[in-house]
Amino acid sequence: MDDTGHPPSDDVRGRPRGWITFARKGAFAGAVAVLLSLALRALYADTDALSRFNFYLPAALTTPLGLLLVASAWAPRWVRAAAGAVVLGLGLWGLHIDQPFLLRNRSAAVLPEDTFRVLTYNVMGYKGDEAAVIKTFVESKADIICIVEGTFAKKAPPKVVKALGKSYQWAVGSRLSIASKFPVKEFRHLVSDNNVTVLSAILDVGGKPLTVLLADMQPPTRRNDDASFSALNGAVANQRGPAILTGDFNVPRGSWQLRPLLSAEWEDSFTVAAHQRWVATWPARVVRLPMWQIDHLFHRGDVIPIQAKVLMEAQGSDHLPVVGEYRLIK
């Protein structure tokens, strides 16, 4: 017996401690993971990410509270167990969020000189923070910028054109536009209706043609699902030579709708070149905890993917942009 008159294995109310130790261990591990995540951001001086209302503010407020509940001998067992699970979940999610962040800082300096960068971003019609979206475009230093839901009356927004400058040539379509530092030889719509839009642009990359296909798929329903992806597959099936297919497909990675595409000589750039196995791009508007990757990068032909990642620090839309680093076989 201890001073309370109960066995050492019991709490102050005489209830067995037992499985509560698992909650405490989980909460401790989660708290360490949250602190590690914050420390990594501070190490790389990512103060902008720390100051935003995203993962870090809820984590900073919830973690101490969860630890207090777990340590409390008077809280009900289910409260302590739930608090431990929440803190552990926050820690694991923080480390998940840091994967592409660490990839960006770790490998940005080892790219070959002939690598070119492709960025794809669904800007949600600039209904969020237009200035933040434009900042992402400029700071990405992408050679090819693919913009989904950012074109009105088949004209690129003047603010975006001005910010990117005269070094970019434009291929503009309905809801879609492609800004390229490489010469644009020709562009046209392959498909354009209410459910699917595909813009094709042929670029001159070091004297070799590269086809960039930008797609915008509406969320699938029972009525438009088969027709939309059949139209997409038909549009890209006849493409020859090196090509990149990207955009907002509104279906997650590994979905059955994308299987015909991947069996037709297209490869998923994230599967080939990403260091992280699970990434997500949506939803990311207020609390930045995206659950699904619905924005994709595919390639075929003489295109070699070097990297593929999600820009977790981007703001201004309910999507996160995807970035791919590629080389062309000479």
C-alpha cells in the first residue's frame, strides 16, 4: 500500500493504472514529435510558416493541455486516453507535414544544370489571397507554371502577367493557362466542356519539343465519371514524344479512374521521384491539414523526373501546388 491506502498500481481513486501508461507514453511521444517539428522550422528559419494559423498554432495550444490531462490523476480514464491519442496524432501529423519541407531544404542544391521545374497550382479563381498566390509563382522560380482555375475570358490575369515579367510566354485557354520560359510553339484545347478541360502546349526545350498537357477535371459523379475520364484518356492517348500531364484531377492517387491512364505509357512522377510516399494537396484553406492528393504530375517518353514534391508553405488557395523537376533525354 502507498500513502493513499491503495496498491502502487492504482491511481488516487483506487482504479488500476494499467493501460493509462500507454496514453502517457503516446502523449509523451507526440509532444516530442511536435517539439521536433517546431525545432526543424526554427532551424531553417521558416518564421513565416510558424506565424500562420495552420498546424502549429493548434498544436502549440493543444499539446500542453493534453499533457496536463494525461498527467492528471483526477481526470477520467477515457479523458486521459483521448488526450494521449490526440497529442500523439498531432505529433505524427506534424512530422508528416515536415516531409516535403525537409525534402525542399535537403536536396534543392543537387539538381543537374539542365533540369527544368514545373509548378501546377489550382488557384481557385483567386478567391483566396491573390497576392500570396502570385508570391508563390514568383518565389518558385519555375520554368513552366501551370495555372488551374485562374483564367477568365481566355485571358491571363494582368497582375500575374506583370509579376512574372516578359521572360514568360503564355498559352491561355478556358480556365487554364501555361506560362513558360521556353518558347511556346503552339497551343490548343484538346477537350473543353463543363466536366473536363485539357489545354495542350508544345514548348521548345533546348531545341527539343516537349508537350505539356494541363487538365481540369470536375469532381466525379455517377453521371459524368466515366465520360469525363474517357474524354481525358482519348485526348492524351495520341500524344507522341516527351510529354508532361498535370492538373487538378479531383481523384486521389491510386484511384481506379487513373488506372487506364497509367497503363498507357504514362508514369506518376511522385511514384518515381518523390522521397515521401504519401502526400496530399487538398483541402488546405484554413487549417492546413490536407488529406488527399488530387493534383498530379505524370510524364512519358524521354522525360526523366528528378524530384516531385508539394509546396506545403504556399497560401492563397484551398489547394497546395505540386512541383516537379525534370530532365529531357538529349
